[in-house]
Amino acid sequence: EPHRYLPGALIQAVAYAGTTVVPEGESAYQRDARDITGPLDEQIRLACAFVRKNMQVAAFKRAGGGRVDTPQYDMTAVFEAVVNAVAHRDYSMAGAKIRLRLFADRLELYSPGMLPNTMTPESLPFRQAARNEALTSLLARCPVGDDDLAQHRSHIMDKRGEGVPIILARSEALSGKRPEYRMYDDNELVLILPAALPEVRETRDEN
């Protein structure tokens, strides 16, 4: 129970009904919410399960028959994003927690802390730096523990610095839009994953 000793060592996950935190004229603006606590490897699995549960999945008919189910988010990209947030966040920031926000058109993931060394949001796909070496080493020995995600790799981290390129490439391939990293209030790194919206996918199928 790491949050007993580090109060912010948890993931606050919320799924919203619209595209803003409080949609105008809407009273039931949250579809689901959960504070995800426990061992960090379990937090990662539960955060991915939260996204899987709350994202939309669109079904389309193939031209030659049959059905194709297309989710809003690539779960391998979501897994890599949550792993990076848990492994590289700044645990010294008292009370600061990872925030996962699901909107109708995007996923936002906030990770406490400035980027280490001289890294910038733009350099993340090309450079590697670990703030918490002991933690990343432990996660590299932890099994994924999820049959679907374990098809990607057997252990939670691989420490080869491939996570960010995987997030960017797989998300863009699904949604047609490039994910974005940026700093928020100078003390949080935020990742924005665009959702694969039904109207975008329909246009692609017609072409």
C-alpha cells in the first residue's frame, strides 16, 4: 500500500461524459471514477482495465462481409503510457498523483514532475533518462500479468527506451492524429492521446 507512505502514489482515473471536465448543462458529467491504489504493477494493470472498460468500441462491416471492431485507443500504447507515468514520475512531490482522464475525444495522462536532466517534450522519442532507477529495474522483472497486454511483451518494462515511439506510432496509426506531450504548469508532463472517432474511421473505410 505505497499511498500509506507516499500519499500521492496512486492513479486518479476519471471518465467524463463529454469533451470537457464539466460539460455545459450536464449534471452527470462523470461516467466513472476510481482512485487506483495498491502495488505499482497492479496499479498499471487496473489503469489499463479502466481505459478498456470505459472507451468506446465501434463496429464496422467489411466490404466482403464480417465485422471489424475498432477501439478508441490502442491498448499497447495505453499500457506503455501508464508504465512510463508510474515508472518516471516524481514521487518526492507531496500529494501529487498521476491523473488519467478519459474524454469523448481524447485520453489525458498527467505525470507529476519536471522532465529529468535536459529533456524536453519534443526530445522524448529520441532520448532516454530514468528518474527512478531502482523502480524501473524492479518493473523490468515484474510479469505483465494481463494476457492481452502480455502479447506485447512478458515484463512490464524493457528499459530499451522504446515506449514513447510505440505510443506515438500505434496511437497515430489508429486515430490518424499525432499524440502530444507537453508540460502543464511547469510541474506535470501531460500526454494527450486522440481517440479514434467513428466519423474518422468511417471516412477511411469509404476511401
